[in-house]
Amino acid sequence: MYTKKECVAMLLAGGQGSRLYALTQDMAKPAVPYGGKYRIIDFPLSNCVNSGIDTVGVLTQYQPLVLNDYIGNGQPWDLDKQYGGAHCLPPYQTALGAEWYKGTANAIYQNIAFVDRYSPEYVIILSGDHIYKMDYNDMIQYHKEKGADATIAVLDVPLEEASRFGIMITNDEGDIVDFEEKPKNPRSTLASMGIYVFTWSKLRQYLIDNENNPDEDKDFGKAIIPNMLNAKEKLVAYAFDGYWKDVGTLDSLWEANMDILNPNIPIDLYDPDWKMYSRNPVLPPQYIGENANVENSMVAEGCIIDGNIDFSVIFEGVTIEKGATVTDSIIMPGSVIKEGACVEYAIVGENSTIGAGAHIGARPEAVENRDDWGIAVIGHNVNIEGGRVVGPKDMVPDIRKK
Amino acid sequence: MYTKKECVAMLLAGGQGSRLYALTQDMAKPAVPYGGKYRIIDFPLSNCVNSGIDTVGVLTQYQPLVLNDYIGNGQPWDLDKQYGGAHCLPPYQTALGAEWYKGTANAIYQNIAFVDRYSPEYVIILSGDHIYKMDYNDMIQYHKEKGADATIAVLDVPLEEASRFGIMITNDEGDIVDFEEKPKNPRSTLASMGIYVFTWSKLRQYLIDNENNPDEDKDFGKAIIPNMLNAKEKLVAYAFDGYWKDVGTLDSLWEANMDILNPNIPIDLYDPDWKMYSRNPVLPPQYIGENANVENSMVAEGCIIDGNIDFSVIFEGVTIEKGATVTDSIIMPGSVIKEGACVEYAIVGENSTIGAGAHIGARPEAVENRDDWGIAVIGHNVNIEGGRVVGPKDMVPDIRKK
Amino acid sequence: MSLNKNILGLIFANMHEDVVPELTRQRTMGSVLFGGRYRMIDFVLSSMTNSGVDEVGVVTKSNYQSLLDHLGSGREWDMARKIGGLHLLPPFSDVSSGIYRGRLEALYGISNFIRASAAEYVIMSDCDVVTSFDYDAIFDAHVKSGADITAVYARANLTMEDASHSNVFGIDADGRVNNVLINPVLSGECNIALNTYVISKKLLMEIIADGAAKGHYSFAKTILQDRCGEFKIVGYKHEGYFSKITSIKSYYDANMALLDLDKRSKLFLDTNPIYTKIRDNPPAKFAIGAKVKNSIIADGCIIEGTVENSILFRGVKVGKDAVIRNAIVMQDSVIGRKCTIDSVITDKKVTITDGKILTGSANYPVYIGKNAEI
Amino acid sequence: MSLNKNILGLIFANMHEDVVPELTRQRTMGSVLFGGRYRMIDFVLSSMTNSGVDEVGVVTKSNYQSLLDHLGSGREWDMARKIGGLHLLPPFSDVSSGIYRGRLEALYGISNFIRASAAEYVIMSDCDVVTSFDYDAIFDAHVKSGADITAVYARANLTMEDASHSNVFGIDADGRVNNVLINPVLSGECNIALNTYVISKKLLMEIIADGAAKGHYSFAKTILQDRCGEFKIVGYKHEGYFSKITSIKSYYDANMALLDLDKRSKLFLDTNPIYTKIRDNPPAKFAIGAKVKNSIIADGCIIEGTVENSILFRGVKVGKDAVIRNAIVMQDSVIGRKCTIDSVITDKKVTITDGKILTGSANYPVYIGKNAEI
């Protein structure tokens, strides 16, 4: 037990997720609900456990209360180990002064002491923004076999999308020879997934050097990886071909939820061999009423459903009254859709109410100009009065927040 | 279980403890070892549990890694509750920006959302700097009986010491009529212990008002208490007459340790009705060797003692070799006192080594000029070479730290 | 500030197994499944959590491995405590404990445990009642009335069948129990015992010692019935929603009652959540063609067929074009394509292969045993 | 990355109680106190934790309440896990389990538990050996040798008395066990069985089913001894420091051996800490006049007298001018003023009143039972 750890995971969970607007007013992006009972961070955490990594530092900074409480002592993911386990790592003050995390690399730099406690051979850097199932152990094995200093997980993306990503240029052996951040004319279609395995002793030195160079960005993509390439370290690409989704925007968050409902998309939450763990609510099982019609959807515990649901993801404790219709939408925990309301192509945040007869969102084909169309979003704790119409692409934030 | 809490404790544990110098280079003051197996923060935490308070926010800021890990999920104090329990609360970033705690009142202000979750009637504000056993429930009952808005625990101090404290002036009913911070000519000998019970709804408003007034200090003693007095709120003094020690200086830390060894001082750690909880080390029991002489001392698990100990507090995992002498001293976890070394009137930090024949500290009577005398301090992780002399009042910090 | 340390809860997990012999062949009464995701013990244990009773002993006799698995360390009930918390009291764990014949003998077997507790009072409950007890109020009434024993009852209509598996109290104008009928032959409205008692630890220890000396083993017979004149036994009328399980039929009805939203909301109070073991299932999935009406569906179910007036436990799979009506389907059962099952209770992990038709009736539901494949 | 999920640990807590009947009158062998702060089970269970065996079943039979209290949820051994972790397997918990006569019958009683485990291999250990096992190495050797059963032994000198409570292996040049002597009459250096076995789950299940069919109950007799030609049983020589408890005398000696710093450091390895239940005691306190030499002192002791060549468990109080020599004093015992006790073992919570003198001899230490007041 008190032996060293082969690999420690460092999970960057400080992202504000400002492009998720109304949904991240008072919670960090990794805490955003997903998939009917999960939060985004459940995916990297469950991946760690399923990959045999039992030591995870979770780097928090933005609105960490929800996230800290959610992670707690890590027990829901079996990460409450006496030696190792999950630890939230907020920024802190030292005798030299106080510093917020200035970038992804700086966040790890400030927690070198945490990693050193476990004297790991390797460190895997993860982000709390992605939905995917991945065996990190396979990637670590690849890193070892290749004798690499750094291994970067890459996904083969369509050429037309490549310019949205950090792109790796590799030689025939899979070694990375060059790297371009969001290139206009991509030379490859291998996009970085933001998942890195480093040999810790190497990374440790690059982090210190990076910190001591005031002119450099304190970021993996902008500094650490280019610096390692310049120094001719061995960087290799690890190809991943499963489902992977960056849920950085409202559209992609919506899509990622809809993907679960699609039997042709390989993100099976029901797989007993790769369980996704999460903190479970204490609620009675759902009740589906006499007047309900529910198809092509997921519905969680504690819901009372007497309306119509199609192609939707309904989180725990939601009430959908008689005559209400929810299609192609996501309803987050504790919200109420009143009688006769209609919610289409929309995301409704936690503990919000959609009044009787209100209409949220619209089908794409109902909008004349395609540019006017988009997902409608109701924030957390919002009360939409009966009869109100919230158009496509509209957003109603929690007005109690400044 | 999901009902509201009558009282939530907020424990200010952010103190750097700069007057403890070498001992707080890389840990916050509340994490400093005390009493052979405890850390200072064990005392307020154990008091909470023994008083029936099961929800504690621990406000951390300075070097929180040791403290966060120490507190963990609160299990050692039975504070791992599903609803309530111990929670570390570091400063954080919001959509509006990031802020460090700017004072004791601001620290609570920034965590209003945390307190509100439990809708408590009362909040008790504690500090992580004091050694004492106190039934907070008695104080809360007093607050209720008096119908007070704020109750401040006070200690009757000798008049000559009163000018070192915040002094409460009370009327015959025990109501506080005035307050003076470190007065030159004290009008009373009732010193504030830094323990406050507030009716939460009142405090909440004063915190918000204080925050909105940029000219005010963000501090209980400097702003909240005077403001409440000015507004004629009901503030009462709660007299405490047990053992209480502020361990803010090296001398007082040393004294507080020596106090445990004094049977005439009422800080009984062996009282089964008021157990002090702490995180327990995993070590075999101590071994006392053939050549050992141990009297008037406390010795913790895992120690191997073959030398002489008198009037000293020896933490877990310490080795004291044959012929070494430790008197009137504190040896923190994992340190080694080599053959023939002599440690007197000294504090030796964690995992340090005192080389063979070295001499640390001196008896007061061995020093000609009394002003030259003081406790000698060896920091954590320090290696004192064999034969070296470290004089009284000297301090040897961990040179690896900047 | 709370009841902490003052009350010891004792739960008898094996009592009343004879009323549902099918369901207790491989488990205790406490581990009988109920209501889509619960075990019978969840109701009484959650009530203890919610009332601040945080030192609890669970007395078992046999077949209790599933109960051990269910309770684990007690974490879900917040009973994985350092001080107090959940204690399992199996047979032969102590020199005095063995296979007991009744509550009094069971108490004798755990008398060392009771003696070691710092509590002043003891609350005893069985696992045959589905309800949310307010032990706070029961305890307050006990202290206020100065009773030797407070016995909880409810006023309800009993059938002849129910009564033959129940105890019934006669209660005088002052609320004192003046008569105790054990498994009587009667029907109609009466004071039905909910097998829940408050007693001081001191008196309980005396009763246990006396019972052991005399070879008595039944608490209901030798204490409540024979000595109800001698002891001051006061009735406490439980007003909340409840179901008492007295037969497989009443078990079926008690489950089906949860389809009534009004009854559901009276059992699952916001202030008194019912805790249970965590399973880490995804939410229920409704496929194309799913038709679900008036049913309770637990997490992890995958439904492709029709479900009406039924209760589906965790992880149940319902195939395409299958029809499930008036049924209780326990966890991880698989109902194949084009099956029809009506008025059926399937135990855990039952497989109904494609196209099968099984029909019982509401007053005599068909029971399918654990792991059966049909 | 680790052994996780591949190995199931089984610990037999009640075996070998007959060798120390005084100490096991009210507890299992696994809960016999040892070394100032431990229980016998701590050594084998900690070894499992340290080797990454994180699914463990503890098989009990009787008198195991103190074991339940000691283990709790298994948190101290990091076995309070969500996946795997510690499982208690008491008698009558399953339909097939009851009071067993031997290891094979005990295994039959828990066969449902073994079957449900995802592990491929099973490691079985008893609680009569004080040592730090390296199960990693034992398991590697098992896989490498292709053995059906790997049987762990140590090479040591046995007295006639030791041997009569031990099994002894004959081992051929290839390391195979070719002969098994059960409680033999012999003395001298030999291969003493440490009651620790590795076997595949598949073979174990076959052996259990076969044993049940034939009414066999002893693993040592009907598997190791009778079938050691048929099965490939390979010996694994354990090289670390160990004490095997075979009598109250050997128990006394094994405790006293910890006063040897060299042996102490071989048992308490930095890489293999021995975990035990937490008690929240303050450190030991040495008053004015305390004289302690060559002794082990646990936390919570308060010493005002003289202690030499002794082992004091947690919370022991030694009065002024008392003299304790060559003694084992178990937890919460109180030795009054001016007492002299020499070559004595006191069980828990013994009180020796002021001025008493008790003397045994090193080869026949006096034993004082739990809670006794003298």
C-alpha cells in the first residue's frame, strides 16, 4: 500500500466553460449534468478506476463548491483510498504569496509536491470536458513500449474539422515530428484529445523550466509540447478510435446527450464491463402515469411523468405533467414541465419550471432562416411563466446571479 | 437527515502562523503538531463532535495541502456525514473573478452559499489556533437563553496581560457594551477567545453590508463586532474558565506542550468523556530499550527509545539513541536524535535528524543574560550534523525551501 | 441537541418470514425486495437515520448473506459511523447467541451488545411494515407518558387472513394496552401492532434476564400478553401511511399501492428519504415502441415493449412486443420478446424466454422463483 | 497493473483455536490480541492489503462478535471498498452454511460467495501465524510452477509440542509436496506448514463439490494428504520472520520476541505496514518515578511504576511502585500500586488491586482471564 504508484492522473477541472453560458453560472464545466444521471467529470473519473488508476488529483479553481462536494472523498468512484484516491487541489497561498492557476501547465507545476508524494513513473493529464470511454492503461502500456517521453492521444478527424484542433504530424513510426495549434491548412488529421501521458521525471523538469521562463505561456499545448519537440524528446501519438466528444459548447453538449439515445453510436452506458460511476441521488423510482407516452428516451429516478417524451434525456426528480410535450431535449434534475407546455430542441437547467402552455425552442424545419435556429437554453433555477414563448437559440439565465 | 442544522461551525484555518517561522514553512498553523499525536486543529474539530455539531466548514488558504489531506473526508473525527460533515473551503474563482480571503469576515462572506445549504439558526466561528476543550453546545444554549444576536466567549485574564487581547466591557447582565482591541489601559479583564456564536440571519446581513463597504476592514474584530455594537444589537459575553491557550508563538506552542505534562493544569487528554480525535499513524507500538530512562513525558507509537527523556513530548516514529538526552523539549514525528546528542528547551520539527553529540538549546540558568535565552527551534526535514551546537533562541529552518 | 447516544435501535431482520415463505427461502424478511429498488429493512433503517438514531443493531438468524451484502458498512444510511453506527448481530457471534425461538431469546443472545451500549433507551422494530416511522415523536410520547413499554400500533381494517399473522391490542381510554391478542381469529377495524417498541435499557435488561431464567422466549406472549397488567404498556398510534405484510397477497397489494401517486407521496416524504444500496445503474431507457402506463420503473431498465400497472425493479429488460401487466418484476429479470405476463411476481434474475405467456390473478399472483428460466 | 480482481483472499478466523483455549474462550483465533496493539488477523489481512488482494472473505464459525467489532467496515485495512473489499462470512448466513467441522466443509458453506467472485485464483490463510506474507511473490510462484495447489511452508525447528499442533510437509527435489504429516509426533528441523494455500478458483470449486458429495470435511486430510500424489502440490518456502502459535507458551514467546529489535524490524517492514483498528488513545504517559526497560508500550498507557521485559497493550495503567516483569498485559488492564507481577499474561480489562503479587515462570506463564479482578 505504501509503495509508489505507477501512474498518477491529474485532471484539469478548473474550466469555467464560459461557452456553456447559463449552465455554468455557478458551477464549473466538469460539474455540468450529462446523460440523465452523470456529470461530465464522471467520465474521466470512471475511466481512471476502470483503467486501474487509483490516484487522481482534481485541479479546481472556478466555482469549486459544487465540484468539491460532488467528488467528496471519491467514494462513488471507489477512489476513497487510504493511500492515493481522489483529491481536490485548489490554488493556494504559500509563504511566497498566493497564485491562481495561470494555465494548464502552471496548475500541474503548483502541485508538483502532490505528485511527488506518490513517486510515480508516469503522469497522465486529463481534462474534465470530454465524454468518452478509454482504457488509459492501454495508453500507458503503449507509452512504455515506445519508450516515449510523452504520449498524446489523438483522434483521426475529418479534414474539414481538423483546423479546429491541435494537430499532430507524425512519421511512419507514429512519432510526433511537429505540432500545429488550429492550423488553417492542416498537414494531418490527427487531432489531440488533450490526454497526455508523460514520464514524470521529464515533465517535472519541463514544468520547472517553463515556470522559470516568464515569457512563455504556462500551457501544455502552447509551451510544454513545443518545448519538448524542440528538445528532440520522444513524443508519440496514441491513436484512439472510440467515441469522444468535447462538450465545450451548448450544441455539442446537446449532441452528446442525443448520441446516447442513438443505438448506432458507440457510447454504451449499460456495458457491465466498463461501468460509469456517479454520485447516486436518494429518490424513489420513477413513476410513469396513465397519460404518458415515452419513447426513444432516458428517464432517471424520482421522475413523475404523465406527459409525452420523445428523443429526450430526463434527469432525476423531473416532473412532466399531463399534456406536456418534451422532444429532442434535455431536462436537468428537479425541473418541472407544467401541463400543456412544449419543450423542443432545448436544454432546461436544474430546478427550473416551465409554466403551463409555455413553448421553449423550435424544430429546425419550423424556422425560415436556418441561421436563426439553435438550441434554446433555460438556465438553472429559472421560472418560465405560463404561456411564455422562448424561441430557438434563446437563452434565459438565472437572473438571481449577477 | 435532510432537515436543517441547528448550528454550523466555520473554522478559520487559513492562518500562515508566521510567528511560528520554521514550523510553518510548508504547512498552515492549524496543521502544526501538538501534544504527541495531535495537530492544533484536532482541538476545535473534536470539540465540535463532542458538542454535537456535525457540520464544519474549514476555511483554508495558506499551504492547504497538509491540512486538506489531514482533514480528508473528516472520518477520523466522525465528521464524514452524508449531509453535513467536514468540508475544506478554499478561496475560489467565480464568473466575476477570483478573490483570496481578505479577512476573517470576508472568508465567511465568500462562503455564505455553503452555510445557506444547511439553513442553520446559528453559526459558530472558530479558529484553528487554540488549544482548549469546550462544550460549544453550552455556549449556544447560553446564546439562545439570552436571546442574543452574537455571543462572544471570553476568558478572565490577569490585568497585566489584558492589553494583548481584544477586551470586552460588559454590564451587570453580561451584555457587551463596548469592545477595545488591545487597549493600553484595559477597562476590563474579559479577553475575547475568538469564538463567536451568531444568529445566522443577523450575521449574514452584516457580512453583506461589510462587503459592500469598501472602506471597512473585512474582519470580525475590526468591523463586524463594532458595527453590531454601534447598531445596538444584543451582544453578550460567555465566560469560559477552562484551559485555553493561543499557540501563536513558539514560546506559547512550547508551553502548551509542557502544560500537558503538568498534572495541575486542566488539559486532560485521557478523559474518556471528552475524547480528542486525530488521524492515527500506522505504526507498531513504541519500544523502550535497555538503556532508556523516561520520566514526566509522553511518547507516541512507533518510537524507539534507548536514551534519556525528561519533561518532553515525543511524537510518533521518533528514534532516540543510546546516550542521547532530551529534556524540556518537543520532538515532532519521524525525527532522530543520535547517540550522545543533547536537546534541551527545544522544538525539533518533523523528520529532522540531530547528529551524534550535537547540542540543541540550553537551560535558562545556563545563559548569562536572560534576554539571550529562548526556545531553540529546528525546522522540518533538517539535518543537524554531529557535534554542532545550536544555541538557545536559535532557529534552523529547512534550507530546501525558498 | 439530537437523540444521539441516547437511543439504541434494534432491528430484527428474520422475524415474520413465515408470512412470505416464497420470498424468504434464500433471504431474510429484511432483505425481501420492495417497491422497485428497496429491501424491506430500508424503511425501518432509514426511519432510524432520519430520526437521529445512529446506533443500530441488526439481529439475524439465518439466510442473511443477502442482508449483509445489502447493508455493507451502512454507508448509504449514514450509519458507517465511527461513534455508534450499524452493528450486525448474527447467531453464534457471541457465547450467548445461537438460533433463537423468539424475540426474547434473540435479545438474550445479544445482551452483551445491549449492555455495552451507552444508550438509555432501546427502540425495537421488525421488517414487516412498509412505512416511514417518526421515532422522534414515538420516543417523545414514551418519555411523556412515563410508560414502561410503548407499543406502536395503527388503526386499520383487518381481514381474517391478515389477523392470523398479526397481533392486536386492546387499548383503554387512557391509551394503555390492556389486552394483547396474538394471531387472533377476527376481522374488522382494530388496533394492529406494528411490532415496534420503546423501552428503557434498564427494564429491557431485567426482562431479558428474567426471561432467560424462566426459559421464556416470546416477547409478545410472556411480556406483552401475560404481563400487560403489571407493566405500563402504552399504545402509540402511528398515523402515517403504512402497509403491513402478512401474506404474498398483501405483499403484492402493498407494492401495487405505490402506483397511487397519493400513497406514493405519503410514503416517500421529502423530510424522510428512504435510503437503499447503490447500484450504479444508468437511467431507465425507453426504446422505440415502448409503451409504459401507470408503472414504476427503476434505474437500469431497458424497455422495448408494453408495461402497464406494474413495478419493474432495477436492471429489468423487456423485449420488443412483450406485454407486462399487473406484475412485479424483480431486479435483473429478462422478459423476452412477445411474452405476455399478467399478475405475476418474478423474483430476481428470472428469464422468461420469447413468446411465453404467464397469467395469474390479482388475488392469486403467480410467483416465479429466483434465477428461474421459463 | 495490480492483482486487483484476479485474486480472492479467504481468511479462516476460527481455525486452531484449540491451541490457545484460554485466549479463545470468548473470541476467535483471529481476534486474539498480539504485540501490544494487534489482533492475530491483522497480520494476514494487512499482508493482503499490501499485496493488492482487495477482495477478501473472512470465514467465521462462533464467538466472532469481537472480530466483527475489530474489523468494522475494513476501513483501516483499506478494505471498505465499493468494488471488492471485505466480506464477513458467518455461519447460517447462506442456506448452505452452518457449523462446519473443517476447512473443506467451511468452504462448502461459502461456495456461493466464491462462485460469485470474479477472481480466477483464491488465496487461503489462517490466523495462527504472525508474519508479513508477500502474497505477490507466492502468487507469482504459483503461476510459474504450474501447480494445482501452492502450499506455503517455513523451514524451522519444531519441538514435540509444536509438532503436535502443526502439519509438516515432505518436499522432493523439485519442490513438490510428496508427503503431508498432520499433527505428527516428531521434533527437529522440518518443513512446517503455514496454513496458506493458493489454488485456482476452478479447481477449488471442483474440490468443494467433490468433498460435499463424499462427506469429507478436512482439506489437510482428504486433499493435501490423501491426494498429494494426484494433485501437483508445490511448496513455497516463506523466508521472512514468523512465529506460529501452537500453545500458550509459544504465544508468550512470540510476543516476547518483539523485544528483540532485530526481529521487530523484520516483522514491521516499512513496505508492509500492519494495520489495525484505531482506538484514539493519547500517547503513552510516563510519570515521575516511571522506570521502563526493554518493553513495548502501546498508546494510552499511563505508567507510574516499573516495567521490564514486558508488553503493555493499549490503555494499561501501572500504579506507583508497581513492578511488572516478563509480562503481557492486555488492553485496559489496571495494575495497582505496589503490585508485583512476573511472568504473567493478563487478558483484557483485568484489575490487579494494590499490593498483590503474582508470579509465573517463563515456561509456564500465569494466565488471568478477561475482566478478572484480583
